Amino acid sequence: MRSLLGNASGLIAQAHYNEAVGTLRPLAALSCDPRASLLLAAAYEAGGNVPEATLALEHAHSTWPSNDSIAASLAREYMNAGQADKAVHVLTHFRVTATTPPQEMEEAVLVYLAARQLVSAQAVAEADYKTYPSVHTLLMLANTLQLEGRYPDVNRLLVPKRSEYSDSAEFLITLAESEFDAGLYPAAREDLQHSIALDGNLYQAHYLMANTLFKLSDADGAISEYHLAIKLAPNQARTYYQLAMVLRSRQDETEEQHVLEQALAADDHYAPAHCEMGRILLEDHHPTDAVAHLNAAIQYNPRSEEAYYLLARAYSGLGEKDKSADMVKRLMAIRKTNRPTGDSKNGGRSSASPDTVQ
């Protein structure tokens, strides 16, 4: 068996994928060694036959459900196919040990993040960094903490490593993001300046720099950075949206609406752009058009308080009192859902009372 597996591995290395498949398929059918199935899937995938690779891994996973290597490989195939739910399901028995390869831990972290299982993602990321310390594993752990909203912990994690990784643009961007979240805008600006000096072609650096400059009341600088970010990543709807918010602050409604249209051209499912477009149309006395955008905003983000509030106003303006009242009720329910502990902070951009929708 070992000799056959070695020969098959050599065939894959030499790009003789069909020969490797021919050698491995009978071995995998015996279900006596999970390595045969892993190599068979690798041969299929390298040869461009992803469906067969997935089938081979599914068969292997049914035989060895607790094999982490098979689970991670199958999860990767599901993730590549956009099936995050199936990916996280196959990791049910995934357990990190001292010998778990770093690529398997990284795949598990990505799956857990996609499934919003942040605690599981953090646990695996911590193990990955502890076992294989590097700037890459450090930043993966930092990113999981950021997604949990734990920016003070990110700062405590990264600041002591500043001198060690001062030549890493990605490190400086990650640190700047947590400084931004903490309201440390001058510090974030300085780290982003250093990051851009190291590599001026990173979208995230210019996007965060634009956000930071806007917070520092430098609207012109923010607009310039947003345009640079758009040039680097023209399909990011959030960049157009944030640019639109700067234009709104300057009361440039015509250009703001144009930029929002670009946001929706990049991603028609981007709820904030639909909500802002609905607000503009409502203020311009086009309630029917506003309703379409606001319903889309709720469809793509059912927890958007502002969208419900504006939609209640739009229906009221159209004389549809029952629909307006229904939106008010839904707004109140969403507010309770968004703030289950009675937090008085504003969870949406609108702080208006639902009693004022008339």
C-alpha cells in the first residue's frame, strides 16, 4: 500500500493525473486507508475534475467522519462551491491536535468565519498561531477577534509585535483597523501611511485610510483615497457607499446618487446603498421609487432599523396607512431584537421615534 501511494503521489507531482486516478481509484474503493482517498481527490482536482474530487471526499468522509484531513479537504471543496453550511457541517468532528497541519487549521478558520461561528474560529486560530507562529497566523487570529468586535484585544495582541512586523503592510493595516475601531484615528492614519509606503496597491489600506481621513474631517483626502480604492477594487460596493456618505456630508446629492448607483451596479444586494437611495428619493418626494429601494434594503438586511423607519414614512406619504403602521410595528420588533439587553445606543442610523413617521 505504501509503495502504491508513493507511486501515485509521484504521478501527481509529474502531472500524470489520469494515471494517478487509475492507480488510486481501486485503492480508495477498498476503504482501507484514508490517504488513498485524499490522493485520489487531489488527482481529480489537479486534473480539473472538481465534481469527482468532491465525490471521492464525500465517500471518504462517510467512512472516516472523524478524519480531520478529509473533513478539511471536503470543507474546502464546499466553500469553493459557495456551500458554507455544508462546509461547517463536515467539520462537526474536527479537533485540533499538536500535529494538525496549518493549512487544515486555516481552512477550518475560514469555514467557521463564513458560518459566523466566531468562537470556534477563534479557538482554531489561537491553536494555529500557538503551533505555527508567524505574521500570517497572527493576523488570522487578529481578524477573528475583530469580527467579534474585540478591538481592544486585537490592539493588545498586535502592539507588542509592532517592531517585529513593522515591514509588513498587512500587519499595519490590521493594527490600523483596530485603532480605527477604538477611535484612535491619528494612530490609524500613521500606520496606514506606513502601510501604503510599503505597498501602495493594497485596496484595504486605501479604503481604511479614506474612512480614517473622513473621521479626521479631511473630506477631500477621503474622497481621493476612496477613488484610489475603487481603482484597485472596482467591484466593492462598500467603497462607493462610503464615498456617497462623504458626498452627503457635503450636500452633493446629485453626485451622491450617482455613486450609489455605482454601488448597486457593483452589488445589487448591498442593503445600505438601497436604504440611502430610498432616503434620497423619499426626501425628493418620490415615495413610490423609494419603496422599491427600501423593500430591497430590508430583504438584504432584515435588521436595518432605518429601512423600516423610512419605509413607514414612504407608505404614509402614499396614503397607505395600514402598511405604514405595519412597518412601525416591525421597526419596534427589530429594535428589541437588535438590543435584547435594553442597550440604549442607537443600533441604526436613524434615531427618530416611530411615532414621527407621519
